[in-house]
Amino acid sequence: MTLDPVHFKAISRLASGVSRTVDESQHREFGETVWAEWLDPLVSEGRNVVEPLGEQCRYRVDRTEIALEADEYQPRHGLDAGTINPTTFKNGLVADVAHAAMSRVPSDLELHRERTNVVAVHSNDVMMGDAGTEWQRDDDGYVRQRLLHVPTTDHAKTAVVHELALYMAEATHATDHADSVTDLLVMDGPIYPKGLLTWLQRDPELAELLASDERPREVLQLYVELVERFIDREIPMVGFVKNPASRLITRAIREKEGNSPWLNDAAFFSQLLEQRERRDGEWVRETEELTYTNWFISRGSTDRALVSPDVPGVDHAHEREAYEVTFAMVYDPRTDTVYRVEAPRYFTDDADRRSRLLRQMLQGVASEQGPPAVVGKADSLAKISMRETTALRQSLERAFDSEIDTDYNDDRWGPFVE
């Protein structure tokens, strides 16, 4: 059965009822109030969770002019990791495969060939043993790989398997190839393993696992040491977050107002950074300029975890403030998209360096009408296609001598195809 025209009309009438009760101009006015009065600093639960680094401002730049500017950093390296997503088997195993790669602009084919693979496996069978869990080499030494036995847990098995595989591969590959980076490293995503750090709030069992098990702590330590490698070499690193999901600001708004007109911080900044003008009685979005904010220090939720005593067993070689998460928001009106640029505070404390870092990201966005080229190339290298995912899952079935545990949706929608 499909929707008839009468059904479309009925749904449209329902939707129009929502639009009449929402006054976007009031949201924009409230957004201006939040920007002007709440962020210097933003206080939540008695703590400063967001505050400006330097002067709090909104900026704009002609997208054509900045696209033609010379690069601030040359060459640039990117880093990303992809997975097949957690797969459950009928014998009780849960597995995920992660694959990390580093890109370079201009290209370096030898570097692009280097890969790190992690196969993470969870089982309630304590007789799994430790065979094959050490790092191994393949493809004439270009591939480094490891079988990772995931700690036993009663909750969130698939999330634990996925996050340990993903972050172990990413952090290991970044650490192994850090010396290849001479000017700038751009990570595809946040600079820290936020999925892992959410264990602190997600579930008491996961919080205990993070505190007591060496495997997740090993991953966290790798990220801390990665930052330290770049600090010691005075080479900056940033994270380019394509789908920012932070709710620090909107959560604080809900605490004070009881509700927030924005689902998350990206929606707030999107409305705040959008430029519009009146044409023929209608508001039209201006698309000639990219807009962006100053840098902010973030000390809320997972952003503060690695610089606080919340995660025991993780050592720091520098003052904790050097590792703090700082961020700026970039808005591209051509796609109505907000990006978040992150960096450890060590690299943004200096006003000139944080300006150069942000200008490089703006140049990349303006040129590509999306993520900078070095990020797109890293994503392309690390991505596991749907066809490859299907083949890998079939290979795991043979290796585990067990079929994938499917459900009705799998039967209904069929296997992954590209």
C-alpha cells in the first residue's frame, strides 16, 4: 500500500499546524541574547563549561577570496578510521572491524598504502584465549593489525565492541605515523574518543569498565600521548567535526529556561551565523560569505573527561590545561551546514596560531563546499564500502564457524549492497 494524495494533504495540514505555532524570529532574538549575555562564560551546574578564548566575536569572509588564498600549512595530513559496524553471530560473538588510514595533501602514495586494522571481538565464553592478540604485519609491512578481545560486559556490548575497535585503530595509526606529519594534522572527527568517554555517564557498569580495564585505558592513553607528541614537536593538530552533536549550550539553556528552541548546539550556531536579507518581502539566505565564531574553551561533559580525575590510570606529561578542548564553529550557507573545528588548547592559546588554523579550515571549506580536501581524502581511504562490509561479514562467518544473527528487518531489507 502506498500513500494516496489525500494522505499527503492530511499530513501537510498537520505539519502546517506546527509551523504556525513556531515563531522563528523569536528564536533568533533569543539566540542573540544567549550569544551576547550567556557565553562569557556559560555556567552549568556551578561550573564554567564554555568560555571564549580571546575576544568573543562572529566573523565573515568572502568565500571566493579565501578559497584562492595560499595555504597556511603545506603539506597537510588527515586521519580517519572506518568500521563495518558491530555484527552479532549465533554463537554469541559480537565483532567489529576497524580500518584506519592517513592522507596527505599533496598526495603521498606510500603513506596512503599504510593501514591499521583492528578486529574487536566480544564473547561471554571465557575460553576464547589470547591467540593472535598481538600486533602483526601484513602486505609487505604496510598493514599493522590486531585481534582485540573486548572485556566482558552485560550492557551495551555492540557499542563497546564498536568504540574500542574504532578508537584503537585510529589512535594507533595516528601514533605510528605522527612523525610523517611536518606541518598540520587534521583528524576527521573530534580530537578525543568521545564515544569512549561517554561511558562515564552512559552506564555505571561501563564507567567501572573504563576505570578498571586496561584495554579502554590503553586507548585513552594513546590519545593523550598523541597530543603530547605534537606538543613536543610544536606541530598543531585539529579535529574537523562534520556532524557536531554537542548539547552543552542547549543543555544549559534548558536548565535556566526549562526548554531550548534548538535541538543541539549546531542548530543554535547555524541560526546565529546565518546571514539573511529581505527580498521581495521574503527572507533570503546570503551565500557569498562563510561565517564563523571565535575559539571557545569547552569544559563540559566528555570534553573535560581527559583533563580531570574522572578517568583514573591516564597519565599526562604536561599541565592539564594544555589538553583542554577548544573549538570554533564554521557555517557554510551554500549547504546550510555547521562544522566544528577542535584543537587542544596548547595550539590555540596563541592568537596568531589559532587564527591560522581556523583560516586553513575556512580555505578548505570554501574550496570544497564541504570538508577540506585532506579530510575528504582520509575519509575515502578509511571508508569500508557496503560491498566490502558484506564480504567481511561473510568472511567472519567462516572464521567463527557461525552465521550472522539476523532478524526480520534483515530479511525484509536484504543484505548490504553498494
